[in-house]
Amino acid sequence: QFFLPFKLWILLALFFSMMITYSKAAAFEKGLLKKEKKLGFFSRPERCIFYIGALIGGMIKPKILSFFVALIAILCFFCFIERVIYYLKIKI
């Protein structure tokens, strides 16, 4: 456990991972983005690599899985915040 229960880290990782994608879709829908733009340091390919690393590490040692899931949740949170700030700057 890293400050929170493991189940909560899983929930946060999945939630913020989906919110990254949703924020991009919402920005397109509201007309804030005109064309496809790679934004954020933790986009889909990086998340997939981390999820695969978490699964492989979890097979070796379960503590590695909990570390990776916590790291994914934290990085997804910061990527989501980065996108929201960028979209709000465009709107203003």
C-alpha cells in the first residue's frame, strides 16, 4: 500500500485514464481543438506500456504491481490536469 488502499489506486488509475480521453473528446465537441494534437506527457501509448509493465511486474512480485498502479494513477492525474489547463487557456 502506498498511502491509500490498493483498490482505491486501481479506481483512481482507471478514472483518470478515462478522463484524459474524455477531456480531449469534450474539447473537440466544444470546438476548442480544430485538429488532432498530441498533448500531455502520459498519453495512450505510454499508459499501455505502463499497464503492461505493471502486469509483468505483478507476476514477478505483487508489490511491483501496486507500485505501478499508484504511479499510473498519479501520472494520469497530472496529465489530465495538464490537458484541462491547456484547454482552458485556449478558451480564454
